[in-house]
Amino acid sequence: MSTRAVVLALALTGQAAAQTEQPLSAIDWLETAPDLLPGTVLLEPPVTDTGLQPDIQVSPLEALSPPLGLVDGSATGLPVDLWLPSDPARLAELIARVPVKSNPAMQRLLFTLLLTEARAPANSNEPDELLLARLDRLMQLGAADPTQSLVQLAGPTDTPERFKRWFDATLLTGDEDRSCTALIAQPHLSRDYSAQVFCKARRGDWASAALTLEAAHALELLPPEQLDLLDRFLSPEMFEGAAYLPQPEDPDPLTFRLFEAIGERLPTASLPRAFANADLRDVAGWKAQIEAAERLTRIGALTPNHLLGLYTERAPAASGAVWDRVSAVQRFETALETGSPEAISKTLPKVWAEMGSVGLEVPFAELFAERLMSIKLSDPTTENLRWRILLLSELYEDAARSVPDGPEANAFLAALASGQPERSNSLSPMADAIAEGFAWSAPIPSDIRAMLEANRLGEAILEAMQMFAHGARGNLVDLTAAIAVFRHVGLEDTARRAALQLLVLKGA
């Protein structure tokens, strides 16, 4: 079982904490989730506008599904009926395609939505439609550990669809013994003969595995390339010196693990992001582990501390590419430990450029902001860089109280960090659009207002996230509307951090 922390986890709250022998399954930043939504209004009691008796809605107890999630709503600030009145098919569509790649604040918000404890919609003909959408998006983001824990919490052997997600996740986290035990006990969970052969062999029943494989050969139940792979898996001694098998273009997790078992490990760089989890295990080399950690940290699926631990594990083995980043991080850490402003000024621009080359500016800021906060650099250019790094961290409000000399945009960024961008002149159309979103009179789009009035909060947030992505690409009307929606529902911290990241990373 994977022992690393993922963003998507150092500790679980609520029901997930009661499970034993589970992988780390909640992303570590959720441990401090109450700080993500300061001043949230989501949990405030409703206030009537009239003196009339309010309508009372009644639902049979059996119609309400139990809440499901890794993090209690009291930690995220989101209500348990987040999804309840929405169309599950629409929710599944939004969850699958809402873009978060370019903005860490949106990544954090999506993980919060996927992992928070909430009930499934009551109007679904397919009870698992939302659950499967949540699991699939977590895997698409690369969060294999939370995927495994969430489906274990739901009941991984209740349906074949749940088992398939569980099995795939355990193959990538290295916890396949658990899912294989379940499959052997309940063979109906998977009709995949490859899974049956693998699990029987994994549990030491080689005779039964060989018999199953012979049946698959005789009845042609599997493609020839899969049969060849299983033959080498069960009888490696018969293929000593044989040519390597052709590498599949789109392997599933089981095929990946079978290639690993026969000594022909597939590179994960060209595979979907979830496969990077397999490179975090000890079977991969240090370079592969670092590159996998960078890939997962970039999307928010791995804690930055895990990446820092890999960066500082040992001395760089060479130069160029990943080794230059390792060297830059280690030299910067040494400079921080000395406390010398001159040493920090010398190493900060280099490490920042290295982190920017792989899209890790925000994780870097989260790692080092606390130590950078207490330092003042004499060089104006480097001091301005230090300040902007702080704006990308959770300490952005503290940083905004002391604005260094520098570009004119600094005054606007400081005002934005305090939630009052109207106090300063904006210097670009995008900054104008952001400021309009923070205005008290900023309008909420009529369709999203209708969702909120119908208590379709989760759906409204996902729609606003879509609008923010459009706005980041240049549709400034959508950018204004998205920020206004986030603030309207109490996601003030998300609105500020998303806007700051958008401007700072674009070089405002």
C-alpha cells in the first residue's frame, strides 16, 4: 500500500479516518480546509424575506442516499446536499470536463468538490452515476490513492463498475493484494480473464492461474498479444532470451503491471497521468520518481512536500533537465538555512526559473513562503520576485500589507490580495475584468442564479469554474462572472487566489 502523502493526503476526517489499513487518501491541504473558505456563507441558516410561513419540503428517508466522501463537510464548508437536486448526468458531464490544468486554485477547488462528504442526487436511475464520475475524474487527475480510498468507503465489491475502478487504482498504488483477494472470493466482479490469472498467481495459486490461462487460449477469450503477455508472466523461464514484446499504445493498469512483472517496464511519461503513481514506488529510479512527482504535483494530486523530499534526497547524479532543478532547489535551501540575504538573492532567480520551466511556481511558493516572509532582500528585482512568490502562497494577505517598489501593477495586486481591487488602478483589460468581479454590484449570470435558488450549489460552482477557464483564455465577461459567483457562494479565498495566480503567472 502506498505510504506517500497525496494532495490529493496526510490525514482524513470523518468516516475515512475510521477505516483501517487504507492508503493515504485525502490530499494534505484538506487538513487545513477551513482556511480555504474564510467567512463562508454556505452554512448560514436561511433568512426569509417575508412574514409568511415557509414551504416545507419532505423527502422519504429511504430516498436519501448516505453521504459519501473522504472529508467532512465541516472541514470544507460545503453542505451535504451539495449535489442533491441536480441532474446526475449533467453533474457527471461537468465533473469530467471542467478544466483546471492551468490554475492551482481551481485544482484545489475541484479536489474539494470531489472529496467532500455529500449525498448523491435523489433523482437518478443510476445510483452510482455521480460516484463513478468522481472516481474517474480523480484518476484522470492522477489521484490514485484518494480514488482507492473513496471507492473503498463506498463499497468496492458492491458492483463490477466499482470494483473495476478499485482494481485499477490498487494496481497503481501497489495495493493489489487487497483487490485480488476480493476478486478470488467473488469472481463475478470481473469477467476479465487477465485479471483472474494475475490475481490467482499473485495469491500463490499458480496451478489455478495456469488452468485459467489454458482455458483462455483454448476458447480464444483474450487477444493474442494479451495471451503472449500472460504466458511470459506465468512461465518466464520458457522465454529467456526472447525478444521484447511490442509495447502497447494504450495499456490499462493491469497490462502495465504485467509488463513490469516480466521485466519490461513501460515508461510512464507518455501514459495517462495516473500511471505516474507507479513511478513513486521504490521499483523506479530516483530520476523517474522526481519526474513522476513533478507531474502529479503540477496538477495538485501530490503534496509539494513529497516533491521537496525527493529533490533533497541525495546529490544530483548529473547535469541538465531534472538534475538542474534538483541542484537549484538544494542550493536555494542551503541559502535559506544560512539566512544570508545575499545568498538568497543569488539563488532565488535561478530556482524560480527552474520551477517555472515545469509549471511548479505555486507549489514552490507553498513550500517556501513562510521562510521567505521574514526576509528582506536588498536587490529591488529579487525583492519584487520574493513578494510575488508570497502572493502565490497562502500568506498572500500578509504579503499585501507591505508592497515593495517595483512595477505599477504591484499596487493593484496588493489591493486584490486584500479583496478590494477597486482601491487601485488596474493596468490591463484582464485586471479590469477581475476588479469588476469583486465589485459589490457584480451581476450573477441568470442561469447560475437559478441553480443557486434551486439549491444546486455543486452544479453552480462547476459552471463557474468552466466560466473562469474561459475567462483565463480571454473571455473577460466570463472571468468577471466567475469571480462574482465564487464570492457570492462564500468562496472568497478561491476567488482571490485564482485571480492572483492568473495575473502573477501571466507576468502582470
